[in-house]
Amino acid sequence: MTFIAPDGATIYDVCLNTYQTLNLLVKLMTDNGINGVNDTINAGTVFTFDETLVKNLQTKNYKVKYATK
């Protein structure tokens, strides 16, 4: 699946939006070529993630996107 990062998102926000847990942060970063947690995430950046690993399947379809600025 894919996720489009909103303005102001950090890699932590993207991880919470996709996997709903920070336990898969390294996987998300590796799969998307992110070198470190301080890398800048531009609005509109497309991330891929494995939806079979989503922590809470009941809430994965919510339209809320987390972004901390």
C-alpha cells in the first residue's frame, strides 16, 4: 500500500499513520530509502508499506493524518 505524507510530517508521523506503531519504524525507513530519523519528509512524498503488518486493522482506513511540525 502507499501513503502520501502531509505537510509537516516526520518519519515518526508516517510510521504511526501507516503501521500505527513505532515498532516497524526501521522497516518503513529501510523500505523507503530513509537514512535517518532526522531526514526531511516533504509534503507529497509517497511511502510504501506492508498493510498486512498494520497494528490495528479496525482503524487503518481512517482519513486522519498525523503531522507534527
